Amino acid sequence: MSTPTNAKTNETQAGSIQFTPWDTAEALFRKQKAYFDTDATKSYEWRTNQLDRLVRMLTENYDRFADASRRDFKTASQENAFEVSAPIATAEFAKSQLKDWMKPAEAPLPKFLAKSGHKGMVYREPYGVALIICPFNGPLLLSLRPAVAALAAGNPCMLKLSEALLATDELLLELIPRYFEPESLSAVVGARDMITNLLKLPFDFLFLTGSVGVGKVVMRAAAENLTPVLLELGGQNPAIVDETANISDAAKKIVWGAMTWGGQWCTSPGYAVVHESIADQFVAESRKAAVDLYGADPKNNPDYSRIISPSAVNRLASLIDPKQVVYGGKSEAPARYLDPTILYPISWSDKIMEDEIFGPLLPILTYSDLGKLIEKIKSMPKPLAAYVFSRNQQAIDRVLQSVSFGGGAVNQTNVFLFIESMPYGGVGSSGIGNYYGKYGYDSLTHAKSILISPPDVAIDHLFPPYTKEKVQALDQWFDY
């Protein structure tokens, strides 16, 4: 989930929020560490209690959270409501599955061990205190969804909130201490020095949603304490449209994917690359889709969200070449507004293709040969998401098998990230590890393997003297 490093995201509103004093943050960490050492967080009851508290906090303050999200930047009603609804659903899903997740799993053993009464069991234990570094673009989704994974797995956690989200931060800082004990879940807010200092503490797990640059900083810090990490980053996500695709369907879904949430989502299509034989038709359908979705006056459309800050608008506007605008292109930085914008024709060397866009701009490129297109995409950093629109199963399979990316969809965009039963995460420069549902539980726990032997059964060939027969008996370890 890459936030461009040159965007000053703390300009969301007039005013500011009170930063957490460093000694307070450090004391919270020490308190969580001491609490984890009591083993209290390892019980099913503690974990479900934390999930219940989170659900109560959100449901009892639903309108306040939705309004805070709206004031921060998610002005589309569906978006600010979803910010609250999704973490509630995530917590409820985790609670419904938790007993099964916590059960030790029996592992297959070599036949001779199984016959002699041995058992192989895998237990999952929490790592300890987790630091969750939250971005601006999911005020609740990208802070509380990771918290669900951490708490369900038995880890106390500290949220480092994005200082850009003044309204949401203020509400979280008010309500988290009301609903949670500080040793279980706490939140702090601060600028770069807060992150720097937090990363010096020996957290047991680091969870970042952010830019590639910050991801590298977190990994360097993690190396000092050999701390496991989960990094959700981003990239330029391709949407490939071949000559067999349903063009109007593809255009509508790609335009929606690029413009929803103001384009400020890590899985948004970063560009559409369309077979040259259908390019003109796709551009026409994309323009039509933009009007159908957001009307002739998107600025006053309640279904279209704002950009996080005036400086982010200016950065995005600097990527627009007026000669390439086929739809939109206007912006008002003080109002944090940017048109849904379609650009064509675009080449791979254009400035807009240099990095993740993170805004409601859709560059459209063309291709003639799928093999060469795949080669080009593979020469670029691995994206978090990719999409292919086609009726040709052979072409679909070729893209899915050859191109490495975090996750995606066929004949759809974005919505794969709504599904709790599938893993969500990047690969290469788009991230490390994954979460959602059981995958998040597994990522936030250590798999502890235990071989259980009957007390009166020995494995004689392990003990000297080593006869020829004993050496030959070692082959049994590979017979399952």
C-alpha cells in the first residue's frame, strides 16, 4: 500500500492533533511486554474478548467513525461506511473460526514412528508484542484489520496511527482506552521521529502498510532485533485487456477500480494496457464509464472521494500531460479535488509510468503481442495486483502463470481484497507475507513443531554402536 514519499499527507485539515509523548509510547510498550509474559493473551477467552471489544467500539460509535472517515477524505458514503463495516465483519469472522485455528494440527510421520505410537503435532504460538504501522488511505481498514489478526493470534499490539488522519486519529485515541486495557491494545500518533524511536524497541513482530521506501527502513530496523515482519507495500498494477474481452464491461470495471477511493488504494489498476485492435473502442467505453459512474460534475457527486491533501493533488496534477487527457484532468488543490482522469495514448517512457500513481488517473497503453507485453511487465518491479480481461483461457493462463504479483482477478478489479478466506499480500517490492482470515492468524503466530514419543518406546538405531543394520534403518525416516 504505497503512499508516495513526496506527498505531505499531514495537510488533511486545518489544525493538528496532539502527538503522543515518547515516554508514554515507550511505557505502553513495556507494559505490553510485561503483560504478554504472563501468558494471559494465549487463552481463547482473552482473544475473543479483545475481538468483542473491537466490535463493540465500532458498532457503538458507528456514525462517529464514519463521519471521521468522511472528514478525513473518504467523502463517498459507501467508502466511509465500509471503513467501519469491514473491520467489524473481519473481527466477527475471526471469532467464528478461532477455535479451529487454535487447535494443534497433527502432522504425518514416517511409518515406523507412527506404528510405534509417536505423534507429530504443530502448535501455533503468538510472537508477542506487535507494532502495526498504519497508512492514511484506510483509516480503519488498514489499522484495525491488522489488529484483528494480531489479537486473534494472541499478540498485544500497538497502533502507530497516520498523522494525516486528524479526525479518525482523534476518535481512536479517545475510544481505544475506553474499550481496551492499554496492555492489550494501544494507539500512538507522531511524526517521523516517533517511527524511528519505535523501531528501536524490541517488538516481537512488525506489521507495515506503506511505501517501498518505508518498507526498507522497517526491514533494516527489524534486522537489528531479528524481528519477523509483514510488509504490505504497492506498485504499478497492470490491467491487461485483450482482443477477446468484453470491452464495455472491462472499461467500466477498470475505470471504477482506478477511481474508487480517489484512486488511493494499493490494488487500484495503475494502468490499462489494451490490445491495439480494440484501443479506440476501449478509450471510448472508458470515457462513457467515467460519466456513468460519477456524472458530468464529479466534484459535487457524493459518490466520489477527495484526495488526502493539497500537496498530493499537486503531485498528481504534475503527472498529467494535457495533450494526453481524453477525460477529466482538472484539479483544485485547496479543495483536495482531482477529476477522474483518463489519459491516452501513453507510452512506457512517460513520467506517469515511473512509479505507483496513487490517485484517480488511468493511463491507457497499447500492445500487439502478449508475449512481449509479459516480458515488459516482468522487467518492472513486481506489482501488488494484476488484472486480465479476456475470454481466451489460454491467454488468461499464460498471464497468471508467467507474471508474478501479489493477487488479482480475471475480468474484475480490486474486489478480491474483500474476501476473508483468501490471502492478501505482496511479493518482491510489493511486500512480504500475507494476512486476512487464517492466513493472518498463521502470519502472526509461530509454528512450533512437537514430536511426542511414548515414554517406553526407544528408537534403537539412533544409539551407538552403529551396526550396518542400524545405518540401513535410517532409510525409514523417509518412508511416509
